[in-house]
Amino acid sequence: MQFLYDLFSYVIIVVVGLLPIANPFSTAPVFLSLTSKLDPVSRKKVLKLACFYMFFVLFIFLLAGALILSFFGISVESLRIAGGLILTVLGFRMLFPSPAADNEHVDVRTFEQARGLAFTPLAMPMLSGPGSIAVIISMAAQISENPSIPMRLAGYGVVALGILITVKICWLVLRSSTKITKFLGPTGIDAMTRIMGFIIICIGVEFTVSGIKGFIQ
């Protein structure tokens, strides 16, 4: 029972760390705009492809995160500080957004034309951008420090499950993007984005402080 409770807690930590950064609520209007001329079936295909790319990108960085750090000689503390600074900057941009320019009109009418949009900009950098990647690499680095191979495998499995759940939540939000954007409206989406930004700032500060403590110790 305690094992299941710990497993559930770790998965929730991963989801809470990733979901505010992915912020599917702010991606919903962009998704609707880019796929406005697609039929419902093609729009669903684009969404599934974008979510697949999101999982693939984050999963690759989960597996290769420790190797990347080792290859470049980057310490876990340095990664925590750098990731914390990235998250803090992203959070401030969401909390205090600059006046946005009008989105460039993208005329896509078929799934084949919209296939490329599933990766850029939907999967990257919107759903799995630098902030999400920094969080995953940091988690991968912490897992690699465990000397027990079974515990490492369990750690990778827990993070992968957290990524999968986050992707599923993003899929559900974007699938209901039409209803959500109508319900929240521009003001609601802006408020949701600012709340997510504040949460990301808190996470970024925590990352930075823990990295500095590691250097001091």
C-alpha cells in the first residue's frame, strides 16, 4: 500500500512539474487558429500527431538526459540552476506578457498540409519546449545518481508514466479547445496563463535555490 502511495506521489510530482509549462490552455487558441480550415477528422489527426511528438521528444530527453550531461561535463547543480532560470524567465513572460503581434495567417486545408504544424509549433516549442526539456533532463540526472539499477528503471518508468499522463491531459484539453476557448474567453485564457506563469516561477526559483545549495554543500 505504501509503495502504491509513493508511486502515485512521484507521478503527481512529474505531472505538476510539466503541466504548467506545457500549458495546453494557452496552446488551445493557437491550435484552433492553425487548424481552423481543417475538417474535424483531420484536426483530430493533427492533434494526435502533436501529442505523439510531445511524448517522443520528452521521452528521448529522459533516456538521453544523463548521457548529455556526462558528455558535456555538466553537473546536476548547474543543470538545476540553468533550468530554474529558464523556467523563471518563461514564467515571467507568461505572468507579464508583452503585446503580441498578430499571428501570421497559415492557410492549411488538408491533413497533409497541416502535418508539419503538428511538430512545429504545436509539439515544439509550445507543448514540449525548453522548460519541459529542462525539467525532464533534471529528473533524468537525479535518477542516474541512484546506484541501484532496478531503482533507476523504476524511476524512468515513473517519469515516463508522468509524461504520458501529461500528454493525455494536453490531448483532452486541446480536443475540447473549441468549448474551452468559448467558455473561458480571452480574459479567462489570459488569467489562466498568468496563473500558470506564477506556478512556473515558483518551480524555477525552487530549482535555482536547490542548485545553489548543492554548490555550497
